[in-house]
Amino acid sequence: MSMLEADQEPVAPRRLRPGRTNATKQKLFEASMDLIGERGASGVTVDEIAAAAGVSKGTVYYNFGSKSDLIAQLLRHGVDILEARLLSVKGGTADPLAGMEAMIGQAMDFMAEYPSFARLWVGEQWRTPSEWQDTFAELRTRLLQVIGTAIEGVAAQYPVDATISRGSLEAAVFGACFVVGLDRQTYNPERSRDQSVAAIMTIMRGYVLKGADPRG
């Protein structure tokens, strides 16, 4: 029996007050990200996560039911945080390219704060089969929608290269945020946030036709 299977106790999750649940989830998220960053999801036990978060193992099962459910909910929680930060820049500038740059900056700040989440995401989302495959697909769609809306804003105000697939462009920006952000944290800590943002923005600036002025 694997370590992951050993942690699968069949306890049905129960509902707590939202405020208490969110506070517990944040504690578990931060503790889990630290541990998973060191050993990977399969190498961490519920006992270790609970101890690092300062809660009982029973509290983990009370909230989430199993280790697998815990990881799925922590993925959702991480995406909730990231999505909120991306959306926080909405309407902050009249220039959609500047808005996209601010959004990418928020993504870099998130990767800097939670590099282990980026490692978990990059390491697990392409694993086939993965017990969290459906969760990744759902969360990926949510984030791509946020990026897609920002790209639509650019296309509405700037002449853009219509031969570029919108879906591929969304995926390119999405993937670059994770990979560039994680690369900076793991291999190139001397690289500045602004340098990383500028590198990703070349994707968007290449989408806008050269020499084109914003549409009035």
C-alpha cells in the first residue's frame, strides 16, 4: 500500500462556518505547499500537513474527508487566490496592454509567494493518469478565461495578428507565467520581477501588429 493510499481514510467531509473553514484552509494550504515543495504530494502524509498547520489530523478529515480531497481543495484554494489577484487589476488602467502587464506582474508575485504551488501545478497537471486530472482541467479553464478576457480587451483596442489562435495565445501566456515564475524562483533568483514580466509580455506585444496605434 502506498503512502497516499494509507492516508485515504473514508471519512465524509462536514460543513463548518465559512469563516472558520477558510481560515483552516489557508493554514493547510500554506503548510502543505511548504511540505509538498520539499517532497512532492505523494511523499507527504496528512499527519505532517496537520502538524505543520497547527491543527489535528481529525480536523483535516473533518473538513476534507481524505488526503486526495485535501489536495484537490488546496489546488482550488490556490487558484482562488491567484484568480483574485489577476482580477484585482481589472479596470485599473485604460490601456489593456498595461492591464495585461499588471496582471502578469500579479502572477509573478503569486509565484514568488507560493513557488511550491507552481511546482505542484507544473509537476502534476501533465501526469497521466492523475487522480486530480478533472480538478486541473476545471481550474485551468477558469484561469484561461481570465487571461482570455484580458486578451479580448487588447484585441478590441489594438490591431492584432488575426492568424494567431486565441486559444494558443491564452495557453502561451498561462504556461509562461508558471514556467517563468518557477524558473526565477528555482534557478534564477537574481532575475527581477520586472524582467520576468517583460519576457512574458513579448508574447502579447508580438500579438499586436508592429507600428499599430490603439484604435480610437
